[in-house]
Amino acid sequence: MIALPDFEAGAMENWGLITYRETALLLDKIESSAANKLRVAIVIAHELAHQWFGNLVTMQWWDDLWLNEGFATYVEYLGVSHVEPTWRTEDLFIIDELQDVMNLDCLRSSHPVSVPVSDPAEISENFDRISYGKGAAIIRMMNFFLTEKVFQKGLQNYLFEKRFSNSKQDDLWHYLTNAQEGTDRINVKEVMDSWTLQMGFPVVTVQRSYFDRSAVLTQKHFLIDGDNSNSTALWKIPITYTGCNEPRWNDTYTKYWLNATTGVITQLPESSKWLIVNVRQVGFYKVNYDDRNWQLIIDQLHTDHTVIGVINRAQIMDDIFDLARAGMVNYTVALGSSQYLIKERDYTPWAAAFNSFGHIQSMLRMSEAYGEWMKYVVSLLRDNYDALTWTEEGGEPIVKTFLRSRTHSWACSYGHKHCVNTAQQLFISWKNNASFIPPNFRPFVYCTGIEHGDFYDWDFVWHKYLNSKVASQRIMLLTALGCSTQPWVLNRYLKKVLSSTSGIRRQDALTIFRAVSSSATGWNIAFYFMMENWDAIHKMFETSTFSLAGMMRAVTYAITTEYHMNQFKAFTELKKESLAGIDRTVQQALERAQNNVLWMQQNFDRIYNWLLARAA
């Protein structure tokens, strides 16, 4: 294994010599953060998994790329869990893979996991979150509905029989089906074709009949714009559930298969008890409930949230806010559910909530509602902020470290006085006296120092970047430089990306675009910079569709007005030829922009009024 100084890909699984970016392989005992350690472990495990899934057995054609990348993504978490069981990688998988890719797969411009490929540009576009994240999520789902014993046996047979050759997904289905014993075997092809050959995923609506303790289940294609009236898609859905009487959060046995539009489950908890479907979120679908069951779940969260399993608490946060975005649940219900977070001490539900809050933040941050929104979020995280302190405990669980890092990062960025003051003191002491800042604190300390500092502070950090030899530290510094609130500084920073003598590596350009775009001021700068300098950007990164697509996503995710949307549409028409290589990303950006504009029209007043009523 070797680390390369300027490497466009994260890593490459060459058989015999795996190549990595420096940040994906190299660690420093003093300078590396917990997030750096996790990334290195995850990427190494991913590339080692490719020695079997990709090298020993290779997909027959690019339409089945997911057989390589989906398996490597799933197995990377298993590998890290085996080495570091305290890292709770199943929880991290839910947040970083399953829930993350749902944000892409809920678009009309998404695509199936297995998609026909007939052009070289389509090959590059297939290396996306669908092939990696969704591929991994549906593999995990198979592991649960087949059972781990059967799944492992089928995989062993598949890898042995197809070694040193090529395969397609039907080969995998064959070996997994034949690994089962008895006469009631699951036809894996029949089930999984519904997940790989059509795009998207379902939402399962649970309408309970409280008098006879049954429920009608209905499946429908989940689209974030809420309009699924024309969809006829159906999935073979493994249904798992548990109830308030005897909650079993490790019981992931499939109790019912929802193969048609509707189905019925019986022998459910009595009318005063909640029901939760999709235990440990083993299935790749969202769950909606009737109003009464939602209220029972929310009441439980407020009374004693620990009764509900930690992964399902994260599922509830992710599902209810996405359902609100789609207009299937009132935002007042979703926001009401989030109030329980004041008592939440676990990272996983908070991570799901932070991701949902991130969307609301990007929608509100240029509006009059943003001040009330910041106050609300700070009120939720204040107790965690106080409890976690600024002191790390030796040997603490990595998820506690992650919770502290994200809590303090949000607190500082939302103006929590103690957080801002402490971060500034650490920054000034580092600048003036070279005082040590713990690596896990550096991202938000550096950012706060730049945001509340002056140009001399920015210049100091820039020279620290130029002189740093630690790859992970260099990325932290580059990211922090995007936290400036001065338009001219940010514009000059973006121009450095296009300069061959600036000291910025080509591989790190995307990091800078993401960093600058992350604030309200910076997003506006980056949006216009990309459109005005597209020809130069395209020329420089023409061979890296990954970087071009990433820049496009970074500067378009927060379009919330028709004015900006129309400007972006005009840009895509004007630059149609040079955008051809990232056509799918452009279509997704346009769809997100349209959805954001519609979201503001439909939800802004409701959310603002809720925030005002709460503050009154």
C-alpha cells in the first residue's frame, strides 16, 4: 500500500499495489483526529474488500458496478467493526451510507443501482452514491432477510465459483438462493430485481386499526417533492416491527413481506401502545404512521427515549423530517419530535438530526427566520455542550468524541457565546504562542477563529497550510479558510484554485469549493464564481468528472429563490456542451433547486410561525 501526494481518487484497489491519497492512509499520533482515524480505517478496509469484490471476481460490465462498490462499501464497515468493535460501525453505516444516499435516491433524476451503460461518460457517472451507498444498503438488507449464515454461505460459493472471472447480478442471486435449505426458499432474484432494476425506494405507510390490533400497510414510491401520484413502482419489502409491550431491537427477522401495494399485519400492541416498523432500519425504506401512532412514538421519546433502540431513534429523526419535506407529515409534528433531543446523549440520533437540520439551515439562513432557528437549535444542544465540556477523556468511545465535535461545531457556528469565546481564546493562543489545540477541536476552533478574525488571521492560517507536512492537518486548514465572512477574501481564495502556483493541489479544489459554499456569504460568492469562471474550471478539471460534479453540487444545493434558479438554468443552457460529462449531476441540481423553491413557498411560514410561538 502506498500514499501518493496528489491523487484524484480516494484510493485505487490495484491488485498487488493499492494506492491512496495521503489522507486515506497516513496518520500522525499527535496531529490526527478521531475522524481521520476512522477515515483511514474505512478506506483501507474498502480497498482490501475489493481484493475479493472487484479483483478476484469482477463485474461483467459497468451496469453492475455496484457488485464491486456496493460490496466493498458494506464490507468496509464489517472489517472496521471486527478490528474496533467499540466504534459502533453499524450506527455509522446508518448515518453515513443508508440515510445519506436516500437524500439522492428520493429525486426523480436518480437512477437504478443497475443501469445500462453505453457511453464512456456514463461509466464515470456511475461511480456515485447509488452504486456505493445504496448498493451497500440493499446488500445489508439481504444479509438480514436471508440471515447471516445463509448470506455468508451464498457469498462464499459465489466468490469460489466465479473466482478469476466476471459476474453479473443474476449470478449473485443464483448463489444466494441456492444457499438456502428447505422448500420455502426466498427467490432472491424476484426480490432483489425490484431493488436494483428500478430507481428509488418506497415509503411504507402504517395505518393502524386500534380496535382489532391490526394495521394496513401501503407502499408508494418516496419522492422528496411529494408528488408520487404517477408512479407505479412496487418493491418486495421485508417488513420488521416491534411494539411497546416487549420491544425487541435485535429481532430483525422478516415478519411479513409486502409485495403488493397494500397488505395487513395483525396481533399488534393494544391501542395505547406504539408500533415501530423497520427494526434497526434493516430495510431500505421510510416509514410513515397514522397521527395517533406518531404521537405515541413522540410521547415515548419525551417520556423515556431510551426505551426505543438507538438506531431506531436515528431512523425516526431522519424519516419524520424527510416525510415533512415531502409534505406527508406536518413540519410542526417533525419539529415537535425534535424537542426530545434536549435529553439525547447518544451520537447516532443527533447525527441524523444534524443532517436534517442542515437542510433547514440552508433554506432559512438568508431569511428573517434564521435567528429564531439558531436559538432553537442552541436550546436543544446546550445541555450536551455543557456536559461534554472542552476536555477529552482518555480512551473515551469514538462516538462520544464525534458527538462533542459536532455539538461544539454547531454551537460555535450558531453563536453560542461560551463556545465562540473559548474557540477564539484557543485560536489566539495557538497563533501567538503556538499552543497545542487537540486535533478533534481544530476544525471548529480554526473556523471560529477565521470567522471572527481579520485578514491577518486568515493569512496566518494560509501560511500554516503552505508549511504543514501532515495531510489531514492541511485539509483542516483549507476547510477553515472558507469560514471567512469577507467576500473579497473568499473570492481571492477561490481564484487560488485556478492558479498553478498557489500551492493548492488539484485534488483539494473540491474541498475549497465545499468550504466556501458552506456559509451564506460564501455560497453566494461560490455560486457566481463557478458560473463566471466555468470555462477555466472545466479546462482545469476536464479529466476529473468527480471534481466537476462535486463542485456543481457544492454551489447549487442551497438555491432557494426563483431568481437564482433561473440564473442557473440559463447557465446550464449556455454551457450545455461542457456540462455533458456531468449531465446527471446537472439534472439533480436543477431538480433540487426546484424542490427548494417549492419548499420555501410551502413550508417557510409554517416553520417560522412555529419558531415564533415557541419563543413567545
